[in-house]
Amino acid sequence: MSRPDGRSPAEPRSVEIVPHFHRNAEGSVLYRAGGTVVLCTASIDAVVPAWMAGKGKGWLTAEYQMHPRASRARREAREGRGKSPSGRTQEIQRLIGRALRSAIDLEAIGERTIVIDCDVLEADGGTRTASVTGGFVAMALALAKLRASSVVAPVLRDQVAAISVGHVGGEAMLDLVYEEDSQARVDLNVVATARGAIVEVQATAEGEALERRALDGMIDVGLAGVAELVTMQRSALTAAGVELASLFQAGRFA
Amino acid sequence: MSRPDGRSPAEPRSVEIVPHFHRNAEGSVLYRAGGTVVLCTASIDAVVPAWMAGKGKGWLTAEYQMHPRASRARREAREGRGKSPSGRTQEIQRLIGRALRSAIDLEAIGERTIVIDCDVLEADGGTRTASVTGGFVAMALALAKLRASSVVAPVLRDQVAAISVGHVGGEAMLDLVYEEDSQARVDLNVVATARGAIVEVQATAEGEALERRALDGMIDVGLAGVAELVTMQRSALTAAGVELASLFQAGRFA
Amino acid sequence: MSRPDGRSPAEPRSVEIVPHFHRNAEGSVLYRAGGTVVLCTASIDAVVPAWMAGKGKGWLTAEYQMHPRASRARREAREGRGKSPSGRTQEIQRLIGRALRSAIDLEAIGERTIVIDCDVLEADGGTRTASVTGGFVAMALALAKLRASSVVAPVLRDQVAAISVGHVGGEAMLDLVYEEDSQARVDLNVVATARGAIVEVQATAEGEALERRALDGMIDVGLAGVAELVTMQRSALTAAGVELASLFQAGRFA
Amino acid sequence: MSRPDGRSPAEPRSVEIVPHFHRNAEGSVLYRAGGTVVLCTASIDAVVPAWMAGKGKGWLTAEYQMHPRASRARREAREGRGKSPSGRTQEIQRLIGRALRSAIDLEAIGERTIVIDCDVLEADGGTRTASVTGGFVAMALALAKLRASSVVAPVLRDQVAAISVGHVGGEAMLDLVYEEDSQARVDLNVVATARGAIVEVQATAEGEALERRALDGMIDVGLAGVAELVTMQRSALTAAGVELASLFQAGRFA
Amino acid sequence: MSRPDGRSPAEPRSVEIVPHFHRNAEGSVLYRAGGTVVLCTASIDAVVPAWMAGKGKGWLTAEYQMHPRASRARREAREGRGKSPSGRTQEIQRLIGRALRSAIDLEAIGERTIVIDCDVLEADGGTRTASVTGGFVAMALALAKLRASSVVAPVLRDQVAAISVGHVGGEAMLDLVYEEDSQARVDLNVVATARGAIVEVQATAEGEALERRALDGMIDVGLAGVAELVTMQRSALTAAGVELASLFQAGRFA
Amino acid sequence: MSRPDGRSPAEPRSVEIVPHFHRNAEGSVLYRAGGTVVLCTASIDAVVPAWMAGKGKGWLTAEYQMHPRASRARREAREGRGKSPSGRTQEIQRLIGRALRSAIDLEAIGERTIVIDCDVLEADGGTRTASVTGGFVAMALALAKLRASSVVAPVLRDQVAAISVGHVGGEAMLDLVYEEDSQARVDLNVVATARGAIVEVQATAEGEALERRALDGMIDVGLAGVAELVTMQRSALTAAGVELASLFQAGRFA
């Protein structure tokens, strides 16, 4: 079955990572994967939410927002304006936050809050996984800056990235574009580490339920995709002058 | 590792299903699994939301709400009152809705809306999976009532149930109580059919990421648990005078 | 004039009071009066709202909510979700709170907050008066539990119950069902004590104004109804192992 | 027991009614009763709410709002701004609406909506009863204007007014000022017609419950107070050139 | 070009200022300019917002609200009720606040908050400028009362008033009524001091852009109008027994 | 007086205009003026709001939002999320909308809605004027695209741009950065056309009121700044292959 952009089933979209796109945030990237563009910023603030104060621990949280013209077809109302963010948005924010918290040692960062803002400027499928993958790079840039000021010991415990897999036309397809996503029978998002360990798997059969064996195959494809993305994350950081290994706690870098 | 209630690792909690507990809804059960109690009602209305009108198709949606005293420890503010339901609540509602929609043929029910209300009266872990499992029985009772009035052909396509699995102390544990849940390194919810096919898997590592092999083991334990629950669902329906097979489309009953 | 359920004009509906229905709350009853079912829980928390702190006094407040399928006819939107509770709901909550506060000595309970949650599971008229009558029993069960822990001296000052009276077809009718309520020219709710003293009277002529003499007759019927309910409350408490007299302040038990 | 302003127990405050104070509304009065001042406007619009359209009937509704500096002591936040009006405000609005709807024949006014706005500029007790009493005059002025344009037959069925009664120091006291209100053991509001028939009675014992006999005495005092107010309403209307009798349906003027 | 009320182009509407209309506020006026009526109250509270506490400085803020029947044509929904005030309302509130803050020395009033409430009872154009002009008088009355209690040194730095100017039919027109406002090509509001210095200018071309020369002419007309209004403010204050000069800081009175 | 970035008083910041930055919108630019960066998109939809339907006219509206990390110092809460946009945001949106509506012939665009989204990614003063200036270019690119599809006749009537002027240290300063803005005694924003005609002037004295002569000087400086900006707008459009003249109605291009 041929794909709209001619990729083979297990081939991810080409990725472009522009570091320091946003000049005010402690870390930032403009993350492009095909027609999906996310501006990820990482801000570090030397306070924690009131409910965490005095525990000597830090916190990380994420916000996700679609630009009103993220869709190719037409402008939509600005998400969450004048009302609570939608259930979908909150679900995605919680996913990004969990994924990136799993990568760092919150005890080690001290009473600081890291906020990852993921603003989807253009959307063509895979915006939540792009937010995790790009958000990790923005976070690493911010941690490198923090580290440069010599205040904080290394805090990274894992390198994480995320990708989507669909079950389309009887086959597992990596990194779906919007057009494929709307035809997929099953939609799976996988967040995993550079070592191939699993941080989060969410698989949803929109139509017919899925055989166990087929699920296993989709997870395999997803883990292979994550392995490609972690390489791209490292290259982008190296190009920006940051050696990822230097941000890792002893014995954790893979 | 011993469990708070003495169960073996792969043993689900004892379940009690009280059919017709609520007299006004088309279908209802009071679903008890250990210290978790959910009132599930299924209401059928002969209209669909405006955005679906005129397509000859039906719709199914779910609402989930915690009673303010669902927790053993203390009363909490009434969820979603005077403000939007929390992200967690919306996430659970969406899960219940997807799970039960996968069980029926929306074309076949005609322009009707089924609403599944899951009111958690007491909470001791596993409230979202209890809502799916109990919600399926309430839905079947309502469909039997609809069927008795001879208007609608069989609409069921699958029997679904859900259960949680945790990774606690290096081992997969089925159907966690609250105390276990808060210690689990990984939390997995699985929604599956009577045939063992997967409707939804959500696995989240709260701490250290999980080896692929361990994930596979947890899914195995969860599917075995679902197999036990579907048997209990059928017994409860039979006791209430409803033969599940009669509600199934030809060739779909397993 | 015959009534839909065959009762005589001054006859209340049969009442069933299931104590300890909810296992987590300090006190609870499932209160059934004909087709009306209310789950009443009483939660006691050892703090008071900020505006009352440091005065050595306690507080009692109530919440009231209709289950979305409380009506026999059809499901309605979940009350107060994503917006403020309706004016009607707030009015009822204030009534329940005032009624039950009049029954206890807030100085004597110390800096504690009692919250009475009244969840109307099924509605066939008289839900606000059922909430007061059932709420009193839940509160007494919670106070008995608190008393058993020897911390608090007796705090009850009055036993209260409530009932509705309508003016239908020229006659006072006790404890209206929904069908009668919608035809009543005048609707009266009376909250009174076991001694027959009045805590609250609310009479509203929906159509033609009411002669003073007719109002007096309606109040008479209502007070007789309350006298029957207080007997039922005592029986239910005795059956649950609680002697009401033991919870009363000296010289106040009637 | 002496009163703060030297009145005898059954003596209402002196009332001043300034007709046509607001020039844009179809009817308006500035209503002053001692230290309480309410601007009442009656607006008539030739449409009804969507849920009433096509029935050939009219509707009447009321809004009530406190000026942020209505209290003598200090400014308070503007009621209901940026959030829903408080439960108290909604309760009062519903009372004013019911009271004034009872005075007119909604069939006879045709598909029109009358809105009574009661803006409390200064508050010294009795603002809800002042709103009913002043609101009736504003409504009559608007109906006279409508009548002058010859479109509508007489629509009034009753003349209504309202007053408060308290039980202070063992005695019924008419028309409480704020200082008395805060000391009253029981608070009663009565809405009645010029014939002395009852539209609404709300009696609430804030402390000790009230003997039936004492309630009867308070209602007597309240009805006598209403009788004085209806006379003042008529004088004010006559002075403004409106004969109330001309607005009444045949045989209804008392 | 003739004006609806026969005024010449540079002639303001006749103004009536009723001091002490509201008896509870520290200062108040009922301000009438033709068909526009604004109730302005000034409340002084001996606290400041939390973000200003401990700086020894005071604060002044303003609220503006339209009465639902302010318009001659028909009743409109109560502004800002159950939702945030409109953008227009907030813009006006910010303008009034800035204008009156520029008139006083916030250091000199100490930790006090002055709130100016401008309730537009009737609207016929120029409500925001009427609020500034009337609000200044209410503020001066409140400051005189504060001064009388000898606690505070003089705090006034400038006398301010505001007026609107339109460009209608090729000519600058002062103090537009609603009918003119809706035809104006350009709308300008000017807030200025008794010395003719400018506090705020807002000019907006709704249609064709405006030549620089024409703008200058409109400002001239506006400043002349303000000069007339400051004289009226002084007369009203003198009639109320307040000499404005006595409230001014040394060397600031013009 | 020297400026933080070494500019002379009447010198604007260097501007960079990146056309087509956003690939989905009909028109877009990334607009950079010093440390201020605004992503402006223009979306054209072939419908109008319900209140305008059937009039054969189009509409233009604008939205403005600050990125949570727009400030150099620290992250701020996402503006308008879960609540209404602030008064400041609404004021700015209304300004951008008025400014760009003045540039086009709404009759000529037919029943279409143009929405200009101005997302401030980085903020260093002058974000509202940057939004107008960049928004005009995005709009022109979108109109060129619409024009290319031959459906619409030329609709532009004026070329508009905007800039800020401050009164700092006794002198008019063009195009303030944040640091200057916070010290300015007077803040003025001017929107004007390529011909030098005025669309909007807003001048606000935060401290001492301003002499008329000084206001005139500030407007002069602002108009000179706008003249420079309109040149830059044209160059950017030319570089993007769009000749502005071709979008103008006959006789309107300056």
C-alpha cells in the first residue's frame, strides 16, 4: 500500500530541528517533521508550585496549544481561549509532562520548575509525539544552560523520544500523516528511551479490535522509529554545541 | 510479595453486579469490585447530537463522576462543579466512550444516542476499568429493553470488559487496589473483547522505564483478567433474564 | 379526589431507610420515599472554612445534585457541570443546610465541618424534603460514630424532618408525587422538629393567591406528616444500633 | 423593646416612590423605604424567549443586583460580575418574578416579555420585599403606557406588595432594618394581594425553632403591613396619572 | 449642519451635577449631560490590593457598568453578568482609572484604595467621558470627607475632565449624542486638566483616514470643551460646600 | 539622552519581514523589530459571522496572543487560557482589527472573513504596532493569493502601518523598547496611511499631563516613523513577488 508522501511503511518523516529559535526561553527548538511544525520552549523558574514547596524537589509540566491556523484547510477557534482547554489538549499535556519527567531526576534539579511549551504552528499528524521529541531537545538545551552556570549537578536519567504507529490497510505504518491517521484502524503512540525501554504506550482501536500479535508488531515498528529519532536529537544537540552525555547522571547515559 | 487483600498476583477482586439498581434508566447496574462501587446507567434517547443528525447513524457517549466522598480518607470537592471536569475525568470519559462504541454497530442502532453515566460512589482503585465493565452490562440491559420493543435489529458486535495491571515489586499484579496503585512502577489498563482482541492498551511508567518483555507479560495478565470478567458479565445478564447472544449481530457472538 | 398512587390526602408515601449504604462516609443512608431515592452522606472533617477558623465553632453545609437520569422520562444534562449549579439547586442546598444546622449546637462540635451530600438518584417529587429527612439520619449516624470515639459531648438540639404539602383540587394533599406537584395551585414545604416547632415554611402560590385560612390548613397537614417521619427516622436509627436520645444535649430530647 | 428608628413593632418604614425616575424604561420608580433605595425599571419587549415562542402567551422575569456600595460600611465586589450571580441573588430574582407573574394574566399580554430590573442602590434591610413592592408600581406604569397605545386589553389580576417580619426579643416586628435583621430569631417575608390573599410566605428560624402560634402572629403582622403598602402604591400611581383600576381585568380590582 | 438638539458645533450639552445622591458612598454624584445619566460613587477603603501592600502608597481603580435599560430603544442583557465584562467595558474602566489616577498623588493618600463606580443609568453618547468628569467630582467629595477627618494632607495634583469630539459632515462637533456618534467619520475622546494639559487623547477614524490638520482642529475643540466642564465641576463642588483649592497640593491648583 | 540600543531619537528599530513563514495560512509573515517577534497569519474563509450574513459584505477581525515565554525575564501564565482574554489583549485586538479594516473595502471582498492572528513570540516593546504593521503584509499576501484565483477585484484602499512614540527625558523617542517604555512619561501609538493620514492616535500620560505642543511633536515623529515602515512593507512584498499597487482600487494607491 503506497503512502501519500511515498515513504516505506517503517520510514519516519524527515525531521528538521532548529535550536535556539526562540531567544528568550532558556531552551528552545523549532521542530519540523514533514508538515508538522512545533515551537518547543523550555523555561526554568527558581520556584515550585505551592503544594511542592519545601520538599527540596523540582517539578516539570507541559502546555500544548494549536495555532488557530494549524490546519491546512481552515482556521479554527483558538483552543482553550475563554474556556478550559479541551479534554484532548489536557490529555496531550499530561502525556508530554509524564514523558519528560521520566527523563530527569526531580530531586536533583532542586526547587525549580521546568515548563515545556509546545505550540503547534502547523499540524499534519503526530503533533503530540513531535512535542515530546522536540520538547526533550528544548529541555536539554535549557539544562545545558543551567549547567553552564555551575549550579546544578547532572540531572538527566534517560533520553526519550516518541512516535506514532498506525494500522492501515492491514499493515503497521510508522509516523502517520493526517490523511493516513484518519483512515487508520488502530492508532498507537509510543514513548521510549534511547535504550529501547518503554515510557508509555497508548494503543486505541477505533474500529475492529486488534489481535494481540498485530499489537506486538506495531510496538516493534514504533521502537525502531524511536531509535532513529534519538539519533537525530543527539545530532541537533551536538550541532548546537551541547554534548548530551555531559548532562547525564553517572552510569545513565546509553 | 503479599497483597493488601491477600489475593494472588493474577487474581481479580470479587465482583458483585446488581442489575436494575436504578429504576428510571433503560439499563443500570450497581457494580462492586472490592472497595470500588460504580453506579452505571445506560439511557437511550431517540435523537442524536446536531452534528450527526440526518446520517441515519447513532452515537454513544459516557460521563464519569466521582462522588465527593468516594475516598475513604476524606471528602473532596465535587468534581467539575462550577468548572470544567478535570483533565483526568475527561480522559476517562473518552476512554469509556471509545471502549463501548467499539462494541456496537452505530449504523444499526439508528438515530439514537446512548449515554452511559458512571457515578463512582466509592473508590478503591480501578474505577475507570470498573466503569467500562459495568457500563457494558448496563448497555446490554438497555439494548435488551430496546430489542424487546421490536424496533431494532441486534446491534452488538463485541463483548468488552476492562481491567488494570500494575508492575509492583518486580511483578505484574492484576486489578490493583488504591494502596497498590500508588506504589506501582508501571500502570496499565487494558480493554479487550471476549475473543481476547485488544480495544485499548494504556501503559504508563511513572518511574523507571519498562523493558519490552515486562510489558508483554503485563498485557498477558490483563487479557487473562478480562477473560474472567466477561464470564461474570454474562452470568449477571443471564440472572437478569437477558441472553447476551440474542443481542449480537449474526456471526459476531464469541 | 383520588391520588395517582391511591393514598389518602394526608397520608405520606412509604419510606425505606437503608443505613450505612455508603461505606466511606462517617454516616450515610439510602433514603427511598416512593419513586424518590436520595443517597445522603454525612462527612465530618476536622477543619472549618478559613473564615471561621479560630472561633472554636463548627460548621455544617449541604450539597444537592440530581443524577442526570433522575427523571423517569429522559436523561438531562448533569447539573452544575462546567457551570455554576442552577439557582434552584443552590436554593435547595441552602435550605438543607439551614434545616440541619438548626438541629445541632455548632459551638459544641468544635472546629469541625459536617458536609451533607444529597445525591438524588431517582426523582418523583419531594426531593428537597427527602434530602432534609434522610440527611438528618445520615448526620445522626455520623455523630454517633464521632461520639463513639469519645471526643465530643452530645451536640443534638432537635430532631428535624421535612415534607411537602400541595393544594390540589381545593384540598391539602401531603407529600406530592411529581404528577400531582405539576398540577398543584400552591406548593408548601415545611421543616419542623419532633416537638412540632417550625424551622422553615415556604409556601408559593403558582396560580391564584391563597386565602389565609387555607394556608393554615396546609401547615397543619404538613406538621402531622413531619410527626410521622420523625418516628420513622428513630426506628431506622434504632435498627442501625443508634439510640437518638444519647446524642442529645441534656433536656433537649423530645 | 425599642427599635433603632423609634418605630412601633407593627409600623412600616416611611416610603417614598418617585415615578418615571428612569426615562428610557417603559415604567420606572425610585423606591425608598428608610435607608433602602431600589431603582425598579419595567421594560416591555415584543418578543418572548425561544422556549415560549408561538404559544400566544407572554412572560415576565426579574433581575436583582446590589450596587457595589449598597452597604453603609464598605464597598463590596460587584455581584455576579465575571461569574454567576450568587445563590442569594438568584433566589431573590425568582421570588420577584413569581410574585409579579401572579399579578398579571400572561395569556392576555400576548407574546411580550416584561423584565423588571431591581437595582439596589442603598441597602438597609428589606431589599427583596422593596423590589416586589416597587417593581409592581414600575410594572403598572409600563402597562399603562402599553394600554395608552390601545393595543392590549387590561391584564392585571391582582395588586401585590411584600414586606418582612422578624421575631426579635420575643415579639413580631414589621419591616426590619439591617441591624434588627441580624438579631432576629426568625425572618419571614410575605407577598400578598390587596385582598389579603397570600402569594408567598417564607419563614426561616435561624436559631431556635418557632411555635406554630408565633408563626401565625407574624403572618398577621405581615398581612397588615402589606395592606398599608398597597395604599401607598395606589397613591403613587394616582399622583403619576395612572388609575390602577383601569388596568385590571373585569371583576378583579379590589 | 444642524445638530439633533439644536446646539452649535462647539457647544457642550447642559450638565446637571447632583452631589451626595448616594448616601452610603464617601462621595457621590448623579451626573446628567442631556440624555446621558451616570451615577458616580467614590468609595475609600483603608486597604490596598495585596500586590501593593507595604509600599505606603495608595491605589485608585474604576468600574463601569451599563444599566440593562440604559438604551432608549430596548433592554439589553446585563453587562458582564455570569461572564467577564466586555472588551469595551474593560477599555472604559481602564481609561477612567488612568484619568483619575493622574489627578492625585498616590503616595500622599497612604495605603488606601479609592474605587470609582460609574453606573450608566441612561445612555445617549459620551458615557465614558461623563464617567471621568462626574467621577472626578465624586472623588473630590470623598477626599473632602477624608480631609475633614484630618488624617490626610492634600492629595490633588490636577483637576481633570473629559469630553468627546466627532468629525461629522466635514466639521468638528463637540460632545456627540448617540445619533451623531453613529454617523461620525472620526471619534475622539480627550481627557485634560484645568490648565489645558493633555492626560489622554484617543482618536479613531472609523471610515476614511483623517488629515493631520483636521485632527489638530478636533483637539482644539475638545480642549475648549474641557475648559467649560472644569468650571461646572467647581461650581457643583462649591454648592456642595467644598472648595476645590483646599484639596490641592501646594502650587498645583490652577 | 542615549538609548539602550544606541539609536537616535527618531530612528526606528531595524525590521526583518519573513514572508510565507507559516505554510498553511493564506498569507503570513514572521515580523521582527529588534527584540520583538510576531507571527502574523491572515486566513480567509468564505463565510461571514451570522450577524453579517446576506449583506454581501465581508468582515475582518484580529486575534492577539502573547506566547507564555514572550518576556525575557520569565514565563508567564498563558494569556486568556481557561478565562477571557485580559482587557489589555482585547483592547489590542480591537485596535488591530480597526486599523486593518480601514485599509480595505469590505463591500468589495464579498461574503468572506479575514482573520489576522498575531502571536507575539518574543516581546520587547511595541508589540501592538508590530502586529498592525506585520498584519498588513500578511493580509496583502493573502489578498494577492485570492486575487491570483481571479475571483475578487482589487480591495485595498490604503496601506497602513503603526509605530509607538514615547516622551522620555523631555524628548520624543520613536519605537520604544521595553526598558524605555517603562520610563516614558507619555506613551503614544499612531496608525497611519502611506499618504500620512491618521487612522488612530492613542496618547496616554502615565505621570504628569502633557502640553499640547509636546503632543503635536510626538505625532510628527510618529508619522515620520510610519513613512519609513510603509517603505519596508513594500520592499518585503516585492521580494515575495507581490506588487502592492495591483491590489489597490483605482486611484487609491499612493
